Amino acid sequence: MSNFSIISFILATTSVVILTYIIVSRMKKSDSATEEYFTGGRALSWPIIGGSLLLTNISTEQLVGLNGDVFGDKALVGVAWEALAAFAMIATALVFLPQYLASGFTTTPAFLEKRFDKTTRSMVSGLFLFGYVTVLLPVVLYTGSLALKGMFSLEVSLFIIVLIIGVLGSGYAILGGLKTVAVSDTINGIGLLIGGLAVPGLALIELGEGSFFTGIIKLLNDQPKYLSVLTQTNLDQKIVSVPWPTLFTGMMFIQVFYWSTNQVIVQRAMAAKSLAEGQKGVLFASFMKLVGPIMLCLPGIIALHMTDVIDISTQDQVYGSVVRHVLPSWSIGLFAAVLLGSILSSFNSALNSASTLFSLQFYKGYIKKSATEKEIVISGKYFGLALSIISIIIAPQLAKMESIFTYLQKINGLYSVPIIGIFILGIATKKVPAIAAKVGMVVGIFVYAYFSFINIKNVPEFFADSSGSLHWLHGYFISFVFSVIVMLLIGFFYPKSKQEIVFSDKKEIAPVDITPWEYARPVSYGIIIITVGIYSFFTLVSN
């Protein structure tokens, strides 16, 4: 990077910090220290909720990984990760969020305590923390630092980049709390939207030899099979990373887990000033997910048409190669600042959510039941500091593990499979007892471990991945079904007593107005129609 790029990078990053401080200082503050720190004083409006949701989700892992997958697939099947996310977010807005806000929950597992018992809540909170500590935090630091180092040819050690990201991210999360995290996310999100859309736009101009529209025409007419969104195999007759049958099995459920129950994500919507604002924010983010493929998939498709002018040796180099080829030199520093913002968002969001779960569930629930609100907040800050230090130490070590990404992808499923089953039954049924949730959790973990770590070979092509084994998304769905069946059977033979049902149905005083947004359902239908239209368009074009 040139001196100008470095200066513009520092100025852009500093500007976000200053602007965040100004906005947060002018926002309404809660009288409750825990509510202010962990839920932003329940004062978030829909633009901040939507922006924070998007940036918490999008990081270099998606920009680099999904574009690389699309390039390797030679097909646009990766669109499913964004399109089905839009569907899951509709479920969050219409089904899950009203349940969470009606009782004033600060964490998603708190809902499980009301529906089942405290032990179920603690077990699920423990699973979430396990995922954040062993998977999310170190991987965000590692992949983000690796992407910045490679994309901008930084001549510094990986540990230095990890340290800078870790210190900045923990500063937002530990010192400022959720409100600071959400506001900085929104500001960085605007930059990511501008920069992220500029890359494919400039790439299309390059493809069209100076004409944006010529580039689009080439994209639609040269090798239209590259634009296939519903397929099992690509032009080379290889099974793609997201075969169309998986859209109806594990893909949908993993999206509901991530967008409807995951504390890192849902915490933003739970901090809304009202249910209507929360629904607006979630549905705005849902609509924007349909724009996501332009940033996360299109550069990978364009790269397939530009292999003669850009140097690509591995899938992970695709996005970086396109960026270096099309962005003007003066903008490199600004784009690096945008990417740093997306990495910081994922890191500080996970850190804040982990601190929330620890403080409210374990510190207040077990370690010091008489803790004051101030002590609870302090415990969260110390826990967050400890996690950030551990993550900074672990992250550079991930480079030594050859199969880290595949391994960690599978580890994620160990805790997400049983969690989604428990949440869905917690909302859909009243008779399933707490013991069923615990047994279902264990069954889900063991069945998922079997299908994920023991390759099921020689399965029909309809269910297979590129190696001929059972596709992991099908394994996810099978594990989910096993877990739910076990819970339903226990609920059938040993249902909750009438007294237990009355207790779990007891209405609490909501801390915010829970009047639904009057346009929530029409907007949801519109998003569904647009999604179906996108799939229909690309199916027609690719055929």
C-alpha cells in the first residue's frame, strides 16, 4: 500500500470511531446499567438494527469464501446462502422476535428458561459460548487478518494484524457495549455497501472493455451455465457446493438457527425500541440480503470470464485478485478500511454477545446471585477482555492446521443442530417437557457427530457431495429430524403438567411497545416474490 493509501485508511478508520462516539453520546440512555450495556438501552431504531445485522453477518470470510466457492463451482448456486437467509429473517420478524420482546428477554436462551427450565437455558448458553470461543472469535480474527494481508500485500506479520483487529474490536465491545457496536456497524455498513458494490461494477466495466452494459451482456450470453442457481452438477459434471436438493433440507434449518436463535445476530433486534422498529430493521436487512449476491457471488462469476487477465491459483485468491485488478490505486486504503470495519463488526458482535451470555446466565445465575447491575456489567467486561486475549493468541495458530475450515464448519453443527430443534419446539408446542429438550440436545449432538465425522459413502448422487459422501447439509437435516422426533416422543408419553404449561404461558410485562408493524406481512410477501423472481430469472437465463 502507498503512503496515500495508508493515510486514507487511518483517516477513514478514525472517522468511524469519532462519528460513532458522537451518535452514541446523543442517544437515549437507560437507567438500568445491564440494559444499557447489553441491549443498548432498548433504544435502537430500525436503520441501526438493519445495518448492524448486515455487517455482523458480512465479513471477509464471506467476501473471500463465497466468491471463491462460486468460482470453483462454475455456477451461481452460492446465491442460496443469501436468498434463504432472507426467508429465515422473515421468520425472525414475524415469529421469533414477538416472542422474545413480549417478555423482555435480553438473551435468546432466556426464552428457553421460560418454556422449559433454567438448566436447559444454561446448557444452550454453554453451547453458544463453546461455539463463540472455539470457532467464531478466533476464525474471524484469523480469516480477516489473512485476507487483509494477502489482498493488500501487507508486509507485516499476521500476528500484528490480528492484534490490531483484536484490540480495536474489543475496544468497541468492552468499553462501549451493544449500542456502540451497533452504531459503528451501521456506519461501516454504508462503506461496505458502497465499496462492495463498486468492485463488481468496475469488474463489469472491465469485462465490457469500458462499457458496463456490454459487460452485463457478456455475462448473460457467454457461458450462461455459469449463472445456474438450481443445479446438482456444473459444466464439468462435478457436484456443486450447494446442490439444489439441500435447499429443502439442511440449508433452510441452518439459516433459521443463524438468523432466528443465534445470540450474536438476534441481540440487535432484541435491543429495538419497539416490536415495530425491530421488525422494520430485520425485514430491511432481509431485503438487503437479496442485494448481497452482487457483492458475495458476482465477482466470482465475473472472474471466470477474466482468467486470461487476472492471476488466480486458488479459489481463496479470486476476490482479492479481482479487487486488485479493478480498484483504482487511490481507493485501496479506503477499501481496506471498509473491510477492516466488516471484520471488526463480526468480532466485536460475537464478543459482546458472549459477554452477555456469561454475565446474565452464569455470573448472575450461579457465581454471584446477589450481584448488582454494575457488578454484572463489570463481569461482562472482564470476560470479554479475557476472550479477546485468548482469541488473539489462538488466531495465528490456526495457520498450522491444514483442514481448519472444514473441521470448524462441522464443529458449528454440533451445537446448532440441537439448539434449533429446541427453539422451534419451544415456540410450536406447549407439552414438550424440559427433560425432552435435554435428551433431544444430546441425541442431536451424537447423531450429527456420526453423520459429520464418519463419511457415509456410496450414497445416491441426489444426496452426495463432491466426494461421493453424504452432503453435510443433508446430515444436518437428518440430525435435526432425529432430535425433534425424540423430543416429541418424550412429550407424547411424559407431557408437561397443566401447572407447568400455565407457568410457561404466563405473560410478562413487555419493556417496549409490542404492537406489530402493520406492513410486516405485506413486505415479507414482497421479499418472497422478489426471491422467487430472482431464481426464476437466472434459471431461464442459464437454460
